[in-house]
Amino acid sequence: MALTLPAHPDPLADRIHHSGLLHELAHGLRGPFHYLLPERFDANLAAFRRALADAGVEGRVHYAKKANKAAVFVDRCAAAGAGVDVASLGELREALGHGVRGEDLVVTGPAKSEQLLRVAVRQGALIAVDALDELERLLGLAGERPARVLLRRYPPAQPRSRFGLDDEQLRQALERCAAAGDAVRMEGFSFHLSGYEVQPRADLAGELVELCLTARESGLRADRISIGGGFPVDYVAAGAWDAFLAAQGPGHYHGGKSFAAGDFYPYHSPVAGADALRAVLAARPGGRGASLAERLRQAGVLLLLEPGRALLDRAGSSVFPVQGVKDRAGYGIVTVDGTSLSLSEQWFNSEYLPDPVLLPRDDREDGPYEACVGGASCLDSDLLTWRRISFPARPRSGDLLVYPNTAGYQMDSNESPFHELPLPPKVVIDRDGDRPRWQLDR
């Protein structure tokens, strides 16, 4: 029997799905596409800002651009005065080109190129320094304006991390910044932490606050910290998620493929998005003393955030036209126009689990029909969904499959023009009154 894992109800998406617009777009675009809902991005950004304000913490939100390449989200950042987190020269140029000010950029990533560092310094961007040699290269580029830097802290609780400066390297970096005078403006510290747990983030953030106080003794500015992203998204209901994890096994997947529960993104999170930020701010670093919010206020430290997926929650979905269906013993294989490159979890030996929604091109009742979903490439491993989905009707050529809530890291992270297939375009949907309207993202 097929396992179901429906996404949370989304009335706005349902209205779009039932408006006929997606079928019109599929006809006009002649292939798969992604649709984007920028109003959802605006709402998520506002929610993070409210969480900061409610906690009495001065902070700034920087959208992690790597989560989605669409221009519209950077446009929204510029319009709202929000920042952008970039990790390449291309991302930096895109952000500047869409109106984000240089001083509102945070440049992250390891071992940055000299050209990226040079442009970042000239534009007044804040640069997260990941290594001592990177700091030296950066100081060599400082000219008419100082290099604005954060020193990235190695997370002791994650010894496998390749990011950040350990205790001795941090000591040397602070001495170098203090000796560099006007060539550098050392504004604080940052970290890159894997996972989604609240307490480890609060613990390390509390340590960074103390590092700021220590750095000030050397005459350094040290008035801000960045805790990065890692704010989870809640895709599905708790009961459905628990039932799925308890029941899933090789018999539910094409070819008997097996997944361990740990292979999956945590598609249910009881505390997600801006509420996860609230929890981090309310937590007590080290489990004692004042809350993180109180420590930030007492020390006069600004909090920087770099959410990606959490700002894109429910801000877009992926649409694949059905090309054909074949039967196997006990289930079918639906082949869509598109590939699993557009659902990134597949390329990490995992699965994007929220159920795809079937939008038939006509009314019919010949279901339910159980099937996995394959891509149009010649690779046997090209499956968008290995799991056998119970569709309400047997899919047919011309129907559409909509994968919900894919804007965060799913819809374009690994896309490539394999087989010389064009990349799926992105369609921005907003409303003119009650009527949806659209335009291409670029």
C-alpha cells in the first residue's frame, strides 16, 4: 500500500492550481517550469523581523541567495531594505544589479577568489573571513576604504566542519586585525553550523558575544555576530511525518530502493522559520544565565541572520508535464518532461517527500493509481520520486504534476541542461484583484 505524505494545506496554491493558469503556462512554455510567489517571501521576511523586534534585539536579515537563483527574491530584498548573503562574484554582481546596496551584502564561503574579495571591499560589503591566509590576502587589497570583516569561528561541537578559525588561529587573526589599523574594520564574528537544533546555535552565539567583548579590549569594533541560517521549514503535519517514518521501507519504493530515516530532510519541524529564531533568542547559552536576547542587548551586539530555505517557505513550486505512463507488476511508472536535477534531494541519495499533486487536463475517475515518477533522461536512476505515490486517477500525457514548496534549495540547486534540455523557466505569479497574473522571472 502506498504511503502518503501531503504538504500542509495551502489555499493560495490551491486557487492557482484550480484556475487553469498552470495548464496555460505548460502549453505556452512547452515543458517543465517553476512558479514563484514573491508575496510569501515578503511575509516570511516580515516574520523574521518581527521575531527580532519582539525580543528587543537589533538585527538584520540577509537572504542566502544560494537557496534560489530567481531574480525576484533579490528584487524583494532591495525593495525591503534587507541584505543578501552571497558566496561568489556572480551572486554579488546579481545582488548589486538588482539594487541591493554593497553595505547590505555579507560575503561568505571558503577561500574566496581575489576578484571577489576586491569587489567586496570596494562595495563596502561585510566579508566573513574563513582562514588566516584569506585575511592576509584581504588586507593586501584594502585601499581607500577599509575591509569590513567578520572572523568565522570553528564550531568545536562539530569537529568534522571544514569552516572557521580554531582558538589559536582566532587569536592570531585578532592580533593581525588590531595591528592592521585603518586597513581593516573588524566588526565581529560568525559561524557556520550544520543541523537545525536550537541549543547549539544559542550556545555558539553566546560564545561569539563573549568574543566581541574580548576583541573590544584590543580596540576593535566587534559589535555584531552572524549565526547564519539553519532555520527549518515545516512541510508536513507531525502525525503524517511520524507515521511515514515508522512505516517506510524498500517495499514502498521502485526497485526496492531503501532509504534510512536519517537520509531525509526533517520535513516536519515543531518549531520552524521565524519561530525557530524566537527559540534561539529565548534559549540560555550553555543552559544557564540570561537568554541570548538579553546577552545581545547587554553587550550592545547586533545579530545578523542568513536564512535561505526559511525565507522561501511556500514561495514556489515545480510543475512537470506528464509525457507517458507504463505499468509494472502492482504499480506504474509515470515519466514527466523534466529530470530529477530539478529536485535536488535525489542527487544526494535522498528523496523529496511531500506528495506531488496531480492536475489532470480533463475530468476522469479511473483511480486510484499507484506509481513512481521518472524523468525524461536515459539514466535508470533518474527518478523524481522513487516512492510509489497513490494518485487519485491514472496520469495521462498532458496532465501536470506539481511538487509543492520547492523554492528552498530544491528547484534549481543542481539543474543543468542535461541531454541539451533547456532549464525550466521560472514564472512569477502575483494577483490583479482575485485573478492570478504572471511574468517570467528574467
